Amino acid sequence: MIQEAIYYSRMARGIREYLRTPPYSDPEAVIRRQLENREPIFLDLVRQIIFIRPQNPFHEMFSLAGCTFEDLTAAVRRKGLETTLASLHRQGVYLTHDEFKGKTAIVRSGRHIPAETKSFQNPLGSGLMISTTSGSRSQGTRAPVSTKVKLYREARALLQMRELGLEGRTHIELRPILPSNTGLGACLRGKRLGYKAERWFAVGGTMRDSAHYRGMTNLLVLTSNLLGGGVPFPTYLPHNDFAGVAAWIARCRTQRGACVVGSFTSPAVRVAASAMENGLDISGTVFLVAGEALTDAKRAVIERAGAEVFVSYPISEAGLVGHACRRMKTGNRVHLFHDGLAVISHRRKAPFSDTEVNALLLTPLLPFNPYVFINAEMDDAGVIEPAHCDCLYSRLGFTDQVRDIFSFGKLTGQGMTLVGTDLLRILEESLPARFGGAPGDYQLVEHEGHSQTQITLRVSPRVRISSTDKVRECLLAGIRSCYGGALAARSWSHADGLDVTIAEPFATMTGKVLPLHLLGAGGRETHVS
């Protein structure tokens, strides 16, 4: 209790500092300057954080690679940053996701390098606010966020509004309450960008299980408003019911025009589906989504409701990878914001699979980023290529895109390993087409049974099915079509290896929840304030 009191008092001081700091007078100029000087900024950052600090794990990696700071400087100037990073990766200067989380020991050239997650924190970037990842494949990570980080996010958010033509629109937020500060942070940012979030809808549990977090959220909202934050108190939604959000958007459309909704991807889909189910007109609505892959099936539901959807790709530990521009209306792709990140990719096999993916390697460049690392994998994959469009982002210099973003992972049952993209197609397209429902109404959970790994397919009660056996067989048929014949289906259906139950896919559960852990920010639900 004392620790939480300290934590939230620290957050209140962070809000006060943030609200009292003026925004950038010329956000585009700030971003251009960072982009133009990204290489010298990178070199200065690694000199201060890595090369003069022997306790930093990357100090040892560079030493084992035989690379001095002078060598690194010469390589960057001669070959460029991304080419140099690719060479360093081959020489052992990198970090896997499990190494970053402390789940796997770092071993290079036969030498063990002691490290834990906090070993990679940036001592130059400490702040009073905390950003948290939900940790779908591991425990969540808390990242200290400074006011400088928030100011830079404002600059990028303003670019997004200009690119998508959102100035003057009514904004609402559909985001969680504490312990995630995503909703609070988005509302604070909106007021400073010239609009006030009209409503904050939240799935906040019940008074029985979430009274503490509801109370602390209200206290921080009150604190923010006393400082001029203009944050609405959360409106809590009934369990698994997004009809209230859809109804509010429809009324807003009639009275004031189409609005903008900030949300994670799955709740946005649920709002669109609820609008269609209840005959509500939300056409013209713009959903700004993040935290989960925007698949073709999810996009299709939102667009059938007459709305538009644009994706952002943030990672709490690394920063914002990019935003989609107005022309990016297909696929899961964003402009690569290489002012704040150097991103390269390499071919590798997904864990416990023969499937190769283009794993993304991330190197933060902002001197105030919460973490500093070189070539870090966050278990996300994508294709980096030129972006052929004449949008605001391209004119600023963001001329590359990352497309087909997903988080590679595994689901192992009865000795059979399935890759996330195949599962997702079955869960979001095949099953809804056969039995009804929408993306998000079917969810797989992996958990350890008494003597074997068990897989449960949870089907929302919203879907009216006559037989769980038929749903089970449809899932197995999809597996057979992807993985060649009856062997895969038999391996999953053996004994109690696969079960189907009518239960809320969004309920809190122990065990490994899928497809979230496969689809990162891909599929991690990433909380970025």
C-alpha cells in the first residue's frame, strides 16, 4: 500500500510537470531536426550510455565484437547507421526479447553477460510517469516516461491529426483505467493539442474487483483537472457490452458530425459490430487503433460499419515505430518513423517452427527514450520497403514503411506447433463465416493440464451455436488445411488436448491467451500513455 501511494503521488507530480511545460512551438521543425541529426545523436547516446559504462551489457558485447567507439563512429559515417547495425548484429551485438525480459541468459562468444531488464534503462531519460506493457508473453514491463517523451509524442500526434484531417472533430477515448495510464495520458495529450476528449469510455472491471483502481483513476483525473487538464471522468461499460459507445457515436454523428475514437484494436471492432447489430449509423467515424495487429478481418468489420481505421505501431520499451497515413487503407502497415528508431530486419525461424519470418530489430535514437539497446527483438516481424505516397509523412522524410506487421510466436499442443497467422485466419475468418460472430468472439487459451498441455477454444455467448462439437471440427479442419492432412488434427484432438467451451473470450484468465500473444503490436497489448 505504501509503495502504491508513492507510485501514484509520483504520477501526480509527473502530470503537474507535464501540464506546466509548454508544447513545442514548431513540432515539425523539432522532428526534422531529430531526423537530420539521427546519426550523431545515436553516437553520442551510445557513448554516454554504453561505452563509458562497463556495467552496461552492451559494453561487453561491443568488446567481444572487437568494436571500439572509434570503430563504430567510422562505420556509421562510412556505411550509414542501418548498414552498420546489420553488421553489428552478425557480430553478436543484439538482444532477444527473452534476454531483455531476463528469461534467457545473455551468452556471446561463450561468455555469460549478467543482465536484467533494468540494466537497459536510460539514466538520461528517467521520468515521473510510468508506461506499462501488459506482458502477453511475459510479465509486463514498467518504463519510466519523462516529460520530454510526452512532448515528442505530442509533436507526432499533431502530425497524425494534420495528415488525417482530424482537426475540429469531436474526440472520444475507449481505453483502460489504471493501472494502465493509456486512457489518462491520451486525454491529457488531447487537451494540449487543442481538443478535449468529450468522453472516456472504459472497461474497468467491477467495484468489487477494481474499486481501488477506479478510485485512484478518479483522484488523478481530479488532480489533472485542477491543473487545467480537461480530462473527463471514465464512463464504465457493462461487462462485454460496447453498445453504449456505438450509441454515443451515432448521436454525435447526428448532432455534431462524425467523431474520432482512440482505442485498442479489438474494442474498436466490438464497437463497429455492436453498431451494425443495433442498427446504429456510425459512418464517417475514424478509429485510431494500436496495441494489436489490425488484421484484414478486423478492418473489414469496421469498414462495413461505414467507418475508417488507421493504425499506429507503438512499443513502450522502444518508442513509436510509425503511423499509417491517409493512403494506408489496406493491410497492417505504417510509415517508419526513423527519427526515433533505427529498424532493420533479419530472416530467422519462428520459435519451435520451421517457418521463417522477417524479425524486426529495433534501436532507439531519442536521447530521452526510457530504454537504450542495440538491435533488440521484440518478437515482431514485418517487411521494410519504400512507401510510395505523397503524404505529410513522406514530405517530412519518412519515406519507408513497415508492412504485414505481426508478432511471431507459437502454440504447442500434443507435439504440434502452429504459427499465429494461420490460427488467426481460422479464428477471425473461418469460424465467424461458418457460425457467426465477429473477430474477437473466438479465442484460444493454452494452459498446462494434469498430464499434458491443453488447448481451449472459448466461444463468446454472443455466438449462437447448436453444437460445440461442430465448432471443434471446423477448427480442426482449418488446421488440417494448413498443416497437411489428419496428423495435425489428430495430434490436437487426442484425449483432452482440445476443448471447446462457451465463455467470454475477454474474461481474465490464467494461462496463455491467444491470439494476443501471437499478434503483438503486433500482439502484445501495448500500453503507451
